[in-house]
Amino acid sequence: MPGKFVPREDTAPPSGDGDERAEVAAFRASLGLEALVDVHTHFMPQRVLDKVWAYFDAAGPLVGRPWPIGYRLEERRRLEVLRGFGVRAFTSMLYPHKAGMARWLNDWAADFAARTPDCLHTATFFAEPSAAGDVRHALEQGARVFKCHLQVGGYDPNDPLLEEVWGLLAEAGVPVVTHCGSGPVPGPFTGPDPIAALLARHPRLRLVVAHLGLPEYEEFLGLAERHEGVLLDTTMAFTPFTEAEAPFPRAALPRLADLGDRVLLGTDFPNIPYSYADALRALEETGLGRAWLRAVCHDNAARLFAL
């Protein structure tokens, strides 16, 4: 069996260079994987991304601390970096912060997916009167995954304006990657209770809890244990950056292991303040084992998206 992934020891900023690609390739080899699937990566219109990066640069209220963008690269180069890491499929997570944005973001994402075959066609929505129509249109365009950001959007997932949206998505069986945990700072509708109420009405939803639900890890594990359609993504989890403020409770690791067929690799690339290899290393250091890592980093998402 291949040996354990051994990272380089320097602390140079991430660049997606040959050394970093070699680190990630070593990680894949240690699991016997030719490729990775990352369900939480960000591609969006450049003027929107520039505003997101400016917000991170200013350590805005939803960030709360310095957060240097690890891969501040133009779009073509970002794609080259991901592919160089052996990522065979990824998303273009994008999200509106106000009404009137979702439809044109979705149109951009449809075009991006059409010219980027290895991108899982991603769409989004906002709590507004046009929400159901926006989601129906995105599904007709071929959307395979949606992003719902309750913290940035500041809306209640149980808003009546979204009731038809959730019904459409549940019926279609399309996963919804949802930032619903209260990290890095709470929002008015973050936390497990609004999601529990949503799932009570729409138990068939395929809802992917981003960031393992940090910091309410155990509560979201409980929702996943009670609802077989609930999955979790690993975005930023277990990294020193996250552990410093929202450590995952080690006593809950066996529960995460038991949900190993419903945990998906996510990274937040390119908006991470460390290297892609660091994110993979953090997962390895959980000690949950080779089979768990292989399922998380490839097999679960490959099955979910029929890759």
C-alpha cells in the first residue's frame, strides 16, 4: 500500500507550482486515487469576485480576522491550478447578497459550465418573489448543484418565498451546498434550528452542510444522522486556521467516521489562507483512515453526481 503523504516543510505562499502539485499527487497516490472531486470551489464573474476578495482583504464583519486569499489568480490560471492538483470535477459556488442578482449569476454560471466541461454546473437563489422562477430556469439550463449562503444572504431558509424552491430541488434531487453554520460569525438565520425546521417539511432534500456546520458541528452531525439526504462538506475543517477558533470536537470523530459515505471534499479554493495541500493534510491528520479519505475525496461525490 502506498505510504503516508509527506508534505514539504517550507512555508512559502501557495502558488499551484510543481512542488505543490507534487504534494497533492503524493496525497492522491497514498489513497490510490487518480483524481479528486471538490464540491466547494468558487468561480464567479470577475467583478463579483473582486468585491469578494476586497471584503476578505478588509477582514469584513463576516470574516472578522485577516484572511489572505491563497490563490489570487486570473480565471484561466485558477483552472490550471485545480486541474494540476488532479481535481476531475469541481463547482462554481456563487451567491447573491441581495435581491435581483440570482438570475444573472445563474446565467453567467451556465455559460461558465458550458465552456468548462469539468465544472459541475452550479446555480444559486435568493429569498425574493422570483426565486422559484429563477431555480426552475436554472434547472432547465442543466444546473447540477446549488449554493445557498444563509450568512451572506441574511435570509431565512423557511421564508415562504422559498417554499416552492425547496420543493423543486427536493423533487429534482439536486444537491444544495448550504452555508448554514454560524461560523465564522453568527447570522440571523444560521445554526441548526432553521435547517431542522426546513428538513421537517422537506425530508427528501439533498442538503450539503458546508464547513461541517462549524461551529455547531455536533448539532449538524445529528441532523445528518436523522436525515439520510443530509451530507456534509469538509471545507476549511480541521485546518490550523479553523481549529484556532472553531475546533472540531475530537470526541465526535467516530460519528463523522460513521457518516463516511455522506462526507464530501470541499476546500473554498481559491479563497483560502493556506495551500490546497494543507487542506488535504488536515483531513489526513484526523486519523479517520485511508478508506474514509478515499470516499470523502472522490468516491462519495462521484456517486452523488454520477461521474
